[in-house]
Amino acid sequence: MQDHKDGAVYKQNGWHPSWRCHVQNYAPIAASATDLTQQLTFQNNLHGTKLRIRPSNQYGQEPLPVKKIQVQVFHKCSKSSSKESAEKYCALLMDGKEKKILQPGEECMTDPLSISLKPGDFITVRITFPGKCHISGCCGFHSSDIGKVDFESSGKRIDADKISLAVAKNFSTHVVFGIRSIEVCTIGKPVVLAAFGDSIVQQGYWTGSIQKKFADSMPDWIVYNEGISGNRVLYDNHSISDLNPIFGRAGIHRFEKDVFSHSSPDIVMIAEGINELVHPGNGCPISETVTAKELIEGFKVLCTLTEQRGSIPLLATLSPFLGYDGIWDRKREDVRLEVNEWIRGRTYVLDVDACVRSTRNASYLDRQFDSGDHLHLNACAGEVISDEALPILKAIMEKETAV
């Protein structure tokens, strides 16, 4: 595989994302708080010698003050996760200072912190936003496998739904503010998987499960999540819904920046396209209805861009949606089936449809995998899909790296 000019920097200097999720434009359901402190804990799966964090005010409508970014590591070999068994909190600076005001749309990088990291370690990051803050951009997800998030406001612990409308409306169960990625300067080259897609990826049930299984048995394998709720392959956000800004630019327009601008993945899992079938006439113009040929051409563009960057595309089939918002019809289902047939003819395929469809009627999700709306998947589906994905991922790397 060949490195592209930006991703090559990561392979040369050894920086890789131990934790990374997509920042979405949550302006319609923004968060607000006073003297907010956020604590994110997640499981690291990298051998490393340094750590840095990318603070972000992407989609911010107001300046965002960031202060006191701190890191604590709980080592896998510890008998408990008490303070005595962990390294003390270490402060991260930004250009040698502990405070920075991020202007709307701005991201920066902390100074590197020298710290010993091993797969299985739990990393806790504390970040404070002093004063009154209004936060429009955040990472939202549903799976706790991606990370555990706690908040304090004015020194008192507070539930996320009291500060975030996204959580209050159950749009995202977990939210992370002000952080785009947490990166480790690694010892050796890890295997990097990027998951690109819509809300079924953004929820994190199967990417989170993959991440956990990597940490359990596959050291130095990592996955990062570039899913956006409501995102489509071919069309930018165009909806009468109040949530329209969240849906983002079309997949073919955002793909290179989101997947490759800060990392160089070995494999790109492409799991998108269902919104092409459920949005037209249900929040966006019926004129944006797509044919199977048009959607397939969109996937071809994404695969070509992946290969041009020296990465391997892994396409996921489209799962069933009969019963969702009364939008299903035979024409849409025929498009889904034709697209899935084409995907199954690709070199590398993750057959999500086969994992979650009902054995009684393949146009429905199986009840045990249905989140309740007949479109979105649940944690049980995430476990099944991740079980299916792991041997495929191993086989890809074995084949692609064989001498």
C-alpha cells in the first residue's frame, strides 16, 4: 500500500488516534453550561511513548475557552482502578499555556506529553470549559464501549441531559465536547480501521464492539468513527427537519477530509446509503430519489478514493428498513437489493444485511437487532456484526501484507 501525502506523516512520525469520533454540527440541539468539566475514560489499545489531544470548536458559533486538560492512566496490570494504582494526573499544555480560546471552527493540538502507554490501559481525560459556554459541535454516540463520559458544572456533578439537548432528546446517549481526537506516538505501526457512514455507524454499537474486541485480544489494532446521523452518499444535507445541519455534506464530498486528513487507515469500512432510500419524501425532496445505478456509482467513487490513498475499501451491505416511518415501498426495496448484490461482488464485504435481517421476512430487521424504529440497530446487533467483522479484518491484513 502507498501512503498519501498527509497520512504519510502519521506513518513516519508514529502518531495514531487511540480515540477519535466525528464532530457533528449539533447547533439545533446544542449544549450549554457554566464552568463545565468533562471527564472521558476509554480503553487504549496502543503501545506508545507520548500522548496529545486535538481540542476542537468545529461548528462552534461562539468562542470556546479551554482550560486544564489533564490525563490519567490506569494500567492494565493494576489490581484496581484506585488512584494508588494509576499515574497521577498530568497537565497538557497548548503552545506552552494551560488555557486557550478556540474561535468558531478552530481546532488546535496540545503539546505532546511523554507518558508510557500499553494496550489495555484506561485513559481518563479531564477538560474544563471555564465560564458560560455554548457548544454547538460535539461527538455523539450510543455505545458505552466507545467511552464513559461524566460532567461537572460549577463544581457539582451533573447528568448529561441537563446540559445537552442531544441527550435530553435521546438523539445521542453520550456526548463529548471540545475533543476531536486523542493521539498516541506509537512504538511500531498499528493496524488502523476507519469506519465511515451514517447514523448506524455514528451510534457506535458495532464500531464500539469492534474497538472493545480489539482491546481484549488484538493489541495495536484501532478503529475510529466517522459516522454522521442522517448522512447520505450523494446529497448534501437538504431537509425540512430542524436537525438538518447535523446531517452534514454528502459522503462523496466529505470523505477525503474526514477519513484521511488526520490519519492514514489501512482499511476503510464504508457503511452508508440507507438514507438515500429513507429520506426522499420523508424530510427531503422526492426528486432526490436515487436509482441503484446512481448509488453504486457513488460507492465506486468512495472505493476509488480509498484505493488512491493506499487504503483498502471494505463495503457493508444495506440493512432492511421495512416499517420505518411508513416510507418503505417495493421500488426502494428493489434498489437496496440491487445495491447489496453489487456490494457482495466486491473483493471485501461485511454483510450487515445477512447478520441482522429477519429469517421470516428479509425486508425487516430481526426483532432482536431492532432498536425499535425498524431502521436503527441496537447493541445486540453490534455484537453480531463485530463477530462477523473481526475474521474479515484479519484476513484482509494477512492477504494484503503477505510477501
